[in-house]
Amino acid sequence: MAKRCEVCRRGSGNGHTVSHSNIKTKRTFGINLVRKRLDGVRTRVCTSCLRTRAKHLAEAQAKA
């Protein structure tokens, strides 16, 4: 299963770990994925998408 958000399709990035002696080794930066039930379907969503969704829901409730 891919480490990718099912809402925004954002995945893990890559870069370097830099030691004190400035030696660079490859590493991956994973995203913060959470298994969550959205609209009755269980999905893997990043936490930034969850925050954005909560923000839009709160704005919609404030307008109503």
C-alpha cells in the first residue's frame, strides 16, 4: 500500500540526513497519514487535509 494521501495525492519526499561531519546520507520524509472514516468510507488521509476539511466544515456551519 502506497504512503500517499487519498485526498490530495501528496506522498513522501526525499532528501539528506546531514551528520556533524557534513556527510550526507539519503533518507525519506514521510507524511503524517491517518486511517479515517470520511463519508462512510475508510481512507488514508494526511493530517493537513483533515485540518482543512474541519476548517471548511466550520465555515459552512457558521454561514448556515
